[in-house]
Amino acid sequence: METGRTGGWTPYSTTISKEAMDLFNKTKPIGVNYTPLAVATQVVNGTNYRFFCNSHVVYPDAPNDAVITQIYQPLNGDPHITSITKV
């Protein structure tokens, strides 16, 4: 994870660390396949992650969509999805 100034987002990077992928995989919702393509981070009271993803609903002939999946990792506690936005 690239570090930046507190409150500012890092640029998106297509190099996704094992730490970031592990965090993403802990919070994946069921029923949609999300494939992260890039990630940006923001240091706050914890860390916000924005994953630019390809999404595909799990049913035949479903279209692919591009989405931003935002995940918050608090200093103490479990990470959780704060938003999923179609782009």
C-alpha cells in the first residue's frame, strides 16, 4: 500500500498488494463476482480503500459492469464495505 498524506487519496495502482487483496476478499458480497483491477487508498482514522472492479452478476448471460467498491478498515475491528458504485 502506498502511503500518502492523511485525508488524501493515492493514485489508482494496478499493482494490488497481498494485504489489499486479503482485505478485499474478506468483504466480498455473495451473488456478484468482483474482480479488482486497481486500488487507491486514503489514510483516515483507519484506511479507506477504493477498488476499481469488473463486476458480473452470477447468472447466465449477465452483463459485466465497472464498479468502485469502497471498503473501510478501522484501526481496530473488521473491514466493511461502505459503498459499491457503478461507473
